[in-house]
Amino acid sequence: MNPIERLGLAALHRLDPERAHDLSILALQRGLVTLPGKPVTSDRLRTRLAGLDLPNPVGLAAGYDKNARALPALMRAGFGFVEVGAATPRPQPGNPKPRLFRLTQDRAIINRFGFNNDGAQVIAERLARRPAGIPVGLNIGANKDSADRSADFAEVVRLAGAHADFLTVNVSSPNTEKLRDLQGPQALAALLQGVLAARDALPNRPPVFIKIAPDLDEAALADIAAVALAAPVDAIIATNTTLSRDGLVSAHAGETGGLSGAPLFDPATRILARLYRETRGRVPLIGVGGIASAEQAWQKLRAGAAAVQIYSALVYQGFSLAAQIARELDERLARENLALAELTGSGNADWL
């Protein structure tokens, strides 16, 4: 982190977290953030995931740029791929404020946004205007007041899918009441059938991913793996935020919502490893949750991930973190004479 980035983060941390988040988006839009300009890449880092060519395996997780407002800048921030959203069919304001909390002592975040977004049509228009470059995916969700939440996912695909490089079915956010009920095998199978049918009607047929929760027992995880393989989905993202509050010491630890950041690393990585065992490498996995260093990205890859995503660590370490992780991964792959594909799953047993 350079001195200017450090000063900028310090200033943002004096503000209400949601106000700071909005200002960071505005700063990106206006070109006020120093960015690498292109992703870190090499023959070792380049990889193909679900038909997508990634310059490096370090992506931006959904939730930061919910409305695809800062895409041109984010595509120049060093990431190998970017995910925006979640988008719902209709615009919605989300849950009442305050709904975003920094847990600085825990290097964590709690949010209960509730899919606040401008709606799939507006987001689709922004996706359509983005520059060429790295793959950009859209996280898709359901409106809170929808009579048929399962149908909402397919509707977002119809409205915006033609402008996305991949689509992520988000049935794992804890901030929309009963949304996680859609992770049950029968409900999930029906939902995915509708999403895949809508996707197949698009001219670009983007790959479909599914994002799962970290708060799953062995049976639920096995059910999700079976449904995902049968659908079939093109990748699984493990994991979303957690409802657990184990070991937290920060003042806001009791706030409701999804917890992300450092405390999520171990539980999310264990879910990832178990999912790799369940799927036996038949579907690529994307590791998310608590990554704040190249070493932690390395461990996600060893546990079974083909690529990783970061978000909460950016709040504490800035956008330079993406390029830093990619560079250090490249150096370590070279030092250990490993290909990225050889690293994936090589330490899976360590997390079981």
C-alpha cells in the first residue's frame, strides 16, 4: 500500500461505512484512485475457468459495485475478473440504514444491505457500455417482495444476461428473509432449471455459477453438490457471508447481517475443501472468504479453488491488494515450479 492509498483509507475510515463505500465508488468513477491499468498476468497466472480466459485467478467478489457504476476503473484495478451485483428484476432500496459495520479489531465487516440495487435493466445498460477487457459477471437475486422468488432469478437472466460474461445465482445471502431456503435440493434444482433455460435463450449463453453459504452441514453441502452437478452449473463459489459470530471482539459484533473478512477464512476454506471432495474436481470452484494475502489465496487454491475472489480485505488494505496478491502468486508458482492447475486441490486433505 502506497502512502496516498494509506491516507485515503484513513480518511474513509473516519466516515460512516456506507458513506465511505459510496465515496470510494465515486472516486473510482472520477479517476481519483491510482490503479495498475491492466491485470497482472503471466503464462503461470493465465487460466481458463468455465470457458472464460482469465489473465490471473484473483477476482473481485460481488457486493462492492452492486450497480456496475465503476466498471471501467475496476477492470483496470489488477483483477483477473470482476463480479457486480446482486441485481434483482426491479429496483429496491434494501434494508433500513445503518446496515454496514466495520469490525476493525477483527478485520471484518457485517452487512445487512438486502439486495439494494438499481434493477436489472439499468445494470444491464451499464454492463453493455463497459470497455473490452477482463471477464465481468453479474450476481443475480430476487426482490424481497416477490411472489415467486425462484422466477426472479430467471427474469434477471432475461433482462441482463446478454451483457454478462458469467452469471452467479445468489441463494446464499443471509439478508433477504428466507432466501437461503432456496438452497434446499428440490427448490434449488427447480430454480436452476429456470435460470439455465433463460440462459440458453440468450445469444451469448454465459456460464452459470452458484454461490453457497458457509453455514452448511455435511448433508446440505452434499445435496447442493449433487444438484449443481446434475443441473449442470459451470462453477460454484464458496462462500458467501456467515451468520456465525464466533471469536469476535469488536464493538459491532452483535449486529445482525452477514459477516465477512478475516474470521471467515477458516470456515469458508473448510467448506471449499469439503465441496472439492464432494464434486471430485468435476466442476471448478472459486474460493472466497477472508483472503487478505497471497498466502491465504494460495491456501484457497490448495484446498480446491481454481480461482479466488476478494472484497472485505480491500476495506483495510486498498485496491493495490489485488495486484499484490497476483504478483506474489506468480512469484511463488515460479519458485516452486508449479502450474496453477497443479496447485488446485493439492492440499485439500489439510482442510478436511
